[in-house]
Amino acid sequence: MKPGTTQFKSSLRLMDATMLVAGSMIGSGIFIVSADITRNVGSSGWLLVVWLITGFMTLTAALSYGELSAMFPKAGGQYVYLKEAYNPLVSFLYGWSFFTVIQTATIAAVGVAFAKFTAYLIPVFNEDLVAIDLGILHISTAQLLAIFVIVLLTYINTRGVNSGRIIQTTFTLAKLLSLFGLIVFGLFFLRQDIWHNNWKNAWNLAPLSSSGYVGNYTTIAAFGAIAAAMVGAIFSSDSWHNVTFVAGEIKDPKRNIGLSLALGTIMVTVLYVLTNIMYTGILPLHEIAYADKDRVAVTASHVIFGSWGTVIISLMIMVSTFGCNNGLIMAGARVYYSMAKDGLFFKKVGVLNKNAVPEFGLWIQCIFACLWCLSGKYGDLLDMISFVVVVFYMLTITGIFILRKKRPEAERPYKAFGYPVLPLIYIVMGLAFCTLLIIYKPNYTWPGLIITMMGIPVYYLIGRYQKN
């Protein structure tokens, strides 16, 4: 069978699609970001509120995307929805930021997280050990392991969607069960004195420094603190929409994409909230906020499992990040495939190999992600891109209102749950989040916005090249 003559194969069942949603969401964030959230909000109650707000936004967006996925059940997901609701420029800007930072830098960050926790078990992969010294560039053994894992998973996914499906479902089930097990053991070892101390001033919203509370927020600054705290929670809950990118490979996509989005996001949100409840029951608030290198789960596991705690959490995060990266790698290439079909990416990316997957797109993504691994700047950029991610979510959900007006006669096998109230609530909350970040944390906004806007001249250059 010649490349370019195949079609995507519908191989993913509802179970696989749900595991792709959950597996792409759960990486290393839930084990780490609660430290930064606690430093910003300074109390157990507000720690949970941040996770609940993020979970509500994620679930609302997922339920809204269900309508769009049922209308356009084909590869590309959000890229396709933006093109249909707006125009090719808007969808290209999403695809551009998705390729340059959102997906590739996330793959790099998750890959390096895998390596960092591998180092607990195999010290040779310590991020401080330099393997290659190029003068201006020092490459650590952790970075080399991250690159190896990204290349390995990319190769596996070039062998067909079934190869990626097996890894995704297996590893996601393993990490869901292990995270649930951690919660159960943690709640079993819950200490009443710590629980009482953490919750007696549960709604005291104030910055928490290493030496204690530092003053109080003004009313508007308090909203800014909540928005800043949500950056980590949003990053930890992101990538739930990856399942929409592989719509062309899902059985009965009009039903199963929307259902998998709902099931996957509900499952992960519940686990995230329970995990943070567990943290507040076994660790003093100050230890959550100032855990070594923000690794709250490692500190908690020492309380639960003693000297074996580090080994157990390291294995959990290795499984979690390996499975997470498989989902990111599998899904990302389908966006570039759709862009290529529209003449907005390398033509070869729009060709499927003999295994019915966009192999060239997978390898282009792999190269860019590996470069981010070497740069060491992916973590900063991921914080900065949260603003842009939410902007595109808002644009996509607004697209539901636009398409209801533009195409009232279009088939809608599933309609957005709670329309128009819930989608409007998401848009309002998203606007508040973005506005507060612009005011109080501009370093989280402008870099991502600049990267996205750089796509405008690129779009017109591509258009000029196509005309010639």
C-alpha cells in the first residue's frame, strides 16, 4: 500500500478515548503544583477552591466541545472547530502556537519530568550530571533520557494507532489505580492534629512565605492571587481535548468523543480534589507550600510509606509521565496533518504512511520537542502559554454560539450541556482569569501572546508562497 493512499483507521473504542483524555491530563503536575498554589493562597480551603474552579472550567469546556466534536468528527479537533467557526487565520494561529510551544514544549517538560524522577531510582540520570559539554550548551543525562523516551514513543506511534492505543490504555489505567491507591493510603494515615490546624483558618486568603504569612491581599489583589495560583492547576488539567485531534480514528466518534471528554475530565477532577484533600490531612500547610523542589507528593509519601515513599512516588510519576507523553505525541501530529491538508504546513505532513498515521508529522514534532528538551526553557514557556491556551478555549467555546447562528440547520448529534448558561459562565471565568493575569502577572501573558502573534506574518508568507 503506497503512502498517501490510506485513510485513518477507526480503531479507538470509548475506553481508549477516555484513557486518552485522562492520560493526557495526568502528568507530573498533580504531584508538584499544589506547592505553588498554596504559596499564593495560603490556606487549605482556597487550595481546594482553586482546584474546584479549574475542574469546573475543564468539565464545562469538555462538555461544550462535545457539540463541536459531534459536528466535525475528523482529525484536527480544535484546529478544525476554529476554522469552521471563524476563518483559516484564527485556526492557523492556534496550530502555530500549538506546534511551536503548547504541544512540543509540553512533551519536552513531561519527558524531563520522567527523567528527573527516574534519577531517584537510577542516580546516573540526575539533572545536574553533565553528559555532553558543548561550551555554551551543557546537556545533562536527564535531558538525554527525556529525548530517548520522546524518540521511542514517537517510533512506537509511527507503527500504527493500535501501538499507541495499547500503551495509552495500559499506562493510564496503571496511573489511575496508583493515584487512587495513594489517596486511600494517605487518608488512612490522616492525622487529626494536622487536619485541624490546616482547616481551622481554611478561608484566610494571604500569601504564605517561608517564614509565615506576609500581610493580606486587597480585594482585587486576592483575585489576582487566585488567577496566578490557577496557572499550575490549569497546566495540570490541560490536554483533555487531545482526544478531539484523533477523531478520525475513533469508533462512532459522534457519540464517543463527547462521552469520553465527560468521563475523562470528571474522573481526573475528582482524583485531583481528593489528592489535595489527602495532602492537607498528612502535611502541615507550610510543608505543602515549601516541599523540597515543590515535590509535595514525595514529602507526603514519606509520611505514608516511610523510606519507601520516594521509590513509590518515583515509579508512579514515571508511569504517569510516560503514558501522558504517549497521548500527547499520538494526538499532536493529527493537528499538523489537518494544517498540511489546508496547505498551511509541510505538504509531507499531510500524508499517511502504510500504518495509516501521519509519520512525518510525528517526526517533525519529535525534533521540535527534543530541541525544547535541550533548551531548558520549556518550563518558563509553559507558564507563559497558559494565558494563550485559555484564550483559544474561549474562542472555541464562543464558536458554538457562532455556529448555532451561522449553521442552524447543521446536524448536532450532541448539544452542549447547559447551553447557553454553562458555556457563557466559562467565557466569563476565562476572561476574568486572563484579565487578572494581564494586570498582576504580565510575565505569564505577553511571551505567549507574542509567540502566537508571530504566526500572522508566517500565515501571509505561506499564502504568498502558495500563490506563486
